[in-house]
Amino acid sequence: MRTGLANTPQYNGNISGQTWRDTYNNERAAYRYGYDALSRLTSSTYGVLSGTTLTQTNRYNENLTYDLNGNTKSMLRNGYPAYLPPSQKKVCCTAEVRGTALVVLTC
């Protein structure tokens, strides 16, 4: 676990977080991931590492929900850059699933 990510270690094969250096502006960036009790990805939090602290965490966060069959039901993603109006910063997708088939994806 990298200091500053506040990610929960995963011992079942799930990835709890990742870091990298952005070559465009030389920032150290990171994602930390959250899972539900069935090990399904439920959230990812993006941030910039400033020393050992995760900052600027509202850029590309994602939240996912699932139906009773484990199919992705919805996904909400924050956008960036900061100058975009709020309506363009969030991408919300809702899926209609029948059985195991994706019927409609509305974003």
C-alpha cells in the first residue's frame, strides 16, 4: 500500500490502487479502488499525489452499481478539466439488461 492513497489492501487478486507519473505535466497521479462484498469494482478515486497526500480527487472518479445478476447497472464518472460546466463533468450511463444481454446503454 502506497502512503497517501488510503487504499485497502486486497489479498484476493483485486487491485487496491496504482500510481504513475504523468509525462505531460510530470505529476504523480494515482487511482484507488473500492469493491463490494462480492469483489465487484464499485468505485475508483483519481488523484494527484502531492508528497504523500492524494489531492485533486474530483477529476475522474467513478462509481458503479450492479443488478442482482451481477451485470453493470450504472456508472457515474466525473470529468475534467475544471473549467467545464457541471453538466459536462459527469458522464452517467445506465444499462438495461435482459438475462445476460445488454439491451440499452443510455449515457
